[in-house]
Amino acid sequence: MALSADLLRGYTDTIILNRLREGDSYGYEINRKVSELSRGALELKEATLYTAFRRLESSGYIISYWGGEGSGARRRYYSITVEGRNRLAEDQAAWKETRRILDTLLNPEERRPVLQGRSGQEIPVIHVEDQSDE
Amino acid sequence: MALSADLLRGYTDTIILNRLREGDSYGYEINRKVSELSRGALELKEATLYTAFRRLESSGYIISYWGGEGSGARRRYYSITVEGRNRLAEDQAAWKETRRILDTLLNPEERRPVLQGRSGQEIPVIHVEDQSDE
DNA sequence: GCGATATACATTGACAGGCGATGTAATGCG
DNA sequence: CGCATTACATCGCCTGTCAATGTATATCGC
């Protein structure tokens, strides 16, 4: 099943940052790696990729430099900045939260509902039973 | 943390369908329920809600009718159709897939590594007691 | 040497979903 | 009566995705 990257809208930047966390890289390679890690389920389109790079760089989350000449076409390498790492950490936290919310809102438990507020004082579990027929 | 609903783009329709699965309802109520279930983390904006209703209805996933007069403002009730249920099932499957991919692409393993074989057999769910709060 | 292919980067314009702003209307309460 | 609450609705802007298109270099087969 090829994921419609529409459901991933907004995560492209985070995906790139997380890739860069493991070391500098360039567009084409990042793309291959992403599709490899996702088993081909996610193929970032080039236009999406490169607009993301521009967005990230102009926001200071990554910086770029030319390199790799002599072994194929020229490459523009990207490097994650400190701000980028911070942004990545926030994004990862946001993803966990989003995942939790969507799990409860869309149902597919299987991971079990998470009903913990940050203050902890909030209500115990209200039984939301779920028989699919009616 | 209030979720930027930008990260939820594309899921609004599914959230609504899943709510309707439990019975007919109307905009205002659905909205309250969603924010209750998410503990206030997700507040669907009215513009978002009602455009979603129009989208869903014109696609045949829901149908609407007026009702509830006499007890406040008039309400437009929505009912999920058979097509809507099918669509919902697909969306839920897509969410599981998306979740899996994003978990591997964004890293936050923490619950279980996602390295299952292509063959589709699920990883045996490891029983993780979920009492820790972050 | 030459065309095909793969690598690699880049921009433009269209499209779709979310949402702020704004408007309408009915009911209930003090 | 005035105001809050409930409830629905639309317009126009913004942002991220992506098809289409273009450029350039290196390698491989013939």
C-alpha cells in the first residue's frame, strides 16, 4: 500500500531532519533511504523534497554546501543545525502526542488507549465500549 | 499541548466518520465529543468541521437531515452511509500503516520496534504496561 | 563516440484542506 | 431586554504537495 503522502503532510520536514540527525546527506540519498526504510511505502516527490529543503534552510534548521564533485552529478549536502535538532525533538514529541490522540479518535486500539493527562489528576478511564454492529 | 491540527490534516473526515459510527449526531455535539475524547487537545474549528460535512456528504459518505427543533437552535443531523463505513474501514487501515511508517521514519520506537515481515503477519503484541507518563 | 540511463538538483503553477473572520438565528436566563 | 450559548454556514487566505518541465554530469553498452 503506497501511502498517500497527503496523510503525511507536515511530516516531511521532520522526516528529513531525522535523517540528517545521522549525518550530512543530500537529496537523492535521503530520498532513497526514506523509501528503503518505509519499504517503498513512502516516496518523497522531488518537488516536495526540494521545497522542504529550502523551507528548512531558510528557517535555519539546516545548512547546505556543495560537495561530492567528481563522482557523478554535483550534490548539495545538508547539515542539521542546533536549532534543527531542537525542532526535531519537538516534532518527535508532537508525533507521539498526535499518535495517541488519533489512536483514541480513530479507534484502532491494539496499542491500547492512553488516557493519561499530564497532571495525572484527571479522571480514570471512562469505559468506551466498542461493538461495531448496530 | 494543543495539537496543531496541521499534523492532522486529512484525518478530519475519518474522525467524523468514526464518531458517526456510534450513531447519528450533529456538528456541535461531534465537536464537543472530539475535544472531550482528546482531552481538549484537538478542537476542530467550525469552518473545518462544516466544510468536512459538505465534503463527506457530497461524496456520499454521510447524509443529513434536520431535526431537534424545539430544544435550542435547529440542528442538522448526520448519518453515516454504507459507503461511509467502507471508507472508514479503509481510513483506519491507512492510519495503522501510516503510524507504522512514521514510527520508523521519525524514530520514537519506545513501544516496539517495527520490523515486521512484509507478509503481513503482525508482530506479536508485547504486553507493555502503560502506566508511565512522560 | 554516441545515445540511453541513472544520478542529481531546481522551479512553476495548480490544487486541496485548515481556519480566521464574519454572519445568521433560536433559546434561555437574570 | 440584553447577553450567553447553542448551532450552522461561507469566504478568502495560507501552506504543503506534486505534476510537469528543465538542466547538467557520469557511466554503460555498442
